[in-house]
Amino acid sequence: MTATIPVAAEAVAGGRRAGRREWIGLAVLALPTLLVSLDVFVLVLALPKLAVSLHADGTQQLWIMDTYGFMVAGFMVTMGTLGDRIGRRKLLLTGAAAFGAASIVAAFSTSAGMLIVARAALGIAGATLAPSTLSLIGTMFENPRQRAEAIGIWAGCFTVGAIIGPVVGGFMLEHFWWGSVFLLGVPAMVLLLVIGPKLLPEYRDETAGRLDLPSVALSLGAILPLVYGVKELARDGVRTVPVLALAAGILIGYVFVKRQRTLADPLVDFSLFAAKAFRTTLGGMLLFSMLGGTTMLFVAQFFQLAQHLSPVGAALGLLPGMAASTVSFLAAPVLARRVRPGRLIAGGVALAAAGMAVLVFVDPAAGPVWVSLGFAVTSLGVGPMVALGTDLVVGSVPPRKAGAAASLAQTVNEFGYAFGLATVGTLGDAVARSHGLPDGLHVVAGLAAVAFAALVWFVARHLRSIRPLAA
């Protein structure tokens, strides 16, 4: 059994270089990450069939789709901090076992209610995977250059899952029943359970106190209503229940923050935000997820509704962008050896702004090629912000707090996407209804281009002191 790494084993700059064992361990961590991403995309394809089979009405279909995201967002912070306390490998393996079991229940669900409950369990289990894998990468790869490369590979798995999701999902649905798409992640989770204890180190903060259960309750009470509120506002406009949910989430969030500042061992250590790199990068990632995710949704709708492409055709239109983002994730850590990360991130954001500008001025009569090109240019600029930004977030805190930092990074992405749909997406949708979908895309891309242009200056100024990655 691998010994627990004590807190005193803090990683230092240019720390121990990882060997073959760590890189094989990274592959074990990356595979479930890829399949969790794939699971989100194949469900979109499976929804029509499972709705007929389970006699799911419109409301139930929405809950089948959204419950997973609600639970992931709600439990991410708790799971990241819990991993620091009980052991990140232990939490990861527990989550993998729960994810595999919930996947089997989902695959063989006999009613819409049963599937919704299974999806909720999948979300809670899924909330353990991202912060655990990311914080373990920080433990396994002490060397800054290798850690950045490993995080780039890890981040790239999300887009690889998005690329192969429609293809694999289409094949599965063509040859098997709808539940088969939920079984895709089971072999990866079994592999993780078998190999993980042999390859992955354990790490926990021996000095951490007990988990504060009232803080857990307050965290859920703040995040879940906020995510629900912004999703419902984006979907159906201003209504009483979502507005009340937002108000409740904000109020409970205020109480949560006040409580954290009084605890010796808080669920979220807000002193982490004192680090300029930490708060700047989190803010940039929030803006990126808000505008990038919303733009991707409008591009997909443009392909299908304005260009009259099939779902497969729309997926092919998005494919160059997905491939570009994967390349960008892998290339960013290599470039960061010679270029300061702050400048590289700013350059990537500028490239993303240029891609958005292409989408602003694209002529619908020109066909889907220019939209696909603009989306690909934007996606090429994503890598430095996501890969290096995530590395900065995890690397700017002590190793004992890596789980909490990783969970904050992932929670920011989840909330940013939902908030982007509720704000920029709602505005774009209003323009699309009155003037047509192309104009809606132009508005969303224009707002993103302006915001990204402003972010270039902000990032370049606040991250300029960070040196190129050490050898």
C-alpha cells in the first residue's frame, strides 16, 4: 500500500521530476475524465429514445438532463475539501465505484423517476472525480513544467470526449438500446479501481480539522439555488421561482462566507484569494466559461437551424474547433517554457477575441465554413487560459490545499457556463427571436470579443511577473 504523503512534503520550485510510474498514473486519471465528458454529450443524442421508452414528459426530460450538472456544481467544493481531509485517492476510488454503480442503475432504469435519481447519484459521484484527479496530478508532478504538461493533457481529455461523444453515441444508439450509453464509463471506472491503488499516491492534510457539516449544508444551499435559478432564467425567462431561488442562493452564500471567515478549518479558505495569480486566473476562467460556452451553443444552433445541417453535420462543423482546443491544451505548457505564462495567456485570449470577431462579421449566405473557422480560431486561443490557468490555480496554493483549489476552479467553470446562458445567452436568444439566429450569434460573439479584448490587458498586467516554467 502506498504511504500517505505528509503535509510537510511541500513541493518546491523545480521539484522532483516524475517518472514512468507517474505518467502511467496520469493515463489512468485521464481516462475517466474523458469518459465523464463523453457521457454528457452522448446523453443529448440518447434523450429522444429514452424519453419514448420511459414515457418521460417535458419536465422530466429537463431534469434528466440537468440533475447531473446541478449535483456536480453543488458538491464540487465539498468533495475537493473532503479529499484533502480523508485522502484524495480514497475519495477518487470511492467516487469511481459510486459512478460505475450509478451508471449501471441509469442504464437499466425502468422509469423516468428512477433515471433522474440515478443521474443525481452520478452527479454526486462525478463531483469527486475532477478535483481528486486534478489535485492528485499536483501531487504526482512536483516539477512545474511537467505539472503544466500533465494538466494540459488532463484538460484536453474534456474536448476529446466532446469530439468522440457524438460518434460513439451514434454508434451505440444505432446498434444497442438507449441505456448502453450509460455503460461507456463503467470499464474505465473498473480499471481505475484495479490499477489506481497501485499507481496513484495517497495524500491528505494531516493537520486539517473535521469537516464542518453546517458549512457543507450552507454550500449546497447557496450553489444549488444559484445554478437552478440561472438555468431556469436562461430557459424560460424571468419567473418568480427562479428569481426567489437566486435571492435565496445569494443570501445563503453570504452566510456561508461569513461562517468560513470565523472557522479555524473552513470548507473554503478565502485567504487563497489573497494570491494575485489565484484570483486573476479564476476570474479569467469564469469569463471564458461564460462567453465561450454560450458561443459554442449558438454556433451549434446556427449550424442546425440557420444552415439546416443534421445533428451529425453540426457535430462535424464543431469538430475543427474541438480539435484546435485539444492541440492548444497540449501546446500551451510547451510554449510556456520560453514565454511567460501571463503573456501566453493574454495572447491566447487575444486569439480567442479575433475568432469571435470573425463570428461577428460572418455572412450567413457564405455557408457554415466561416463560422466553423471562427469557432476554431477561438478554440485555439482557449488552451493557455484553461491549461496554464488551471496550473496556476493549483500551483499557487500549498499542496495541502490543492483539492480545495481544484474544486473552486471546476465550480467556477460550471457556474460560469450556467450564468453565461442566463445573461449573454438570454440576450442573444431575444435578438435571435426578433431578428433571426445569425444576428443572435453576432450579438453573443460581439460581447465576447469586447470582453476578451479587455481581459487581454487585465491578464497581461496581473500575471506578468510569473516566470516561464522551470525545467
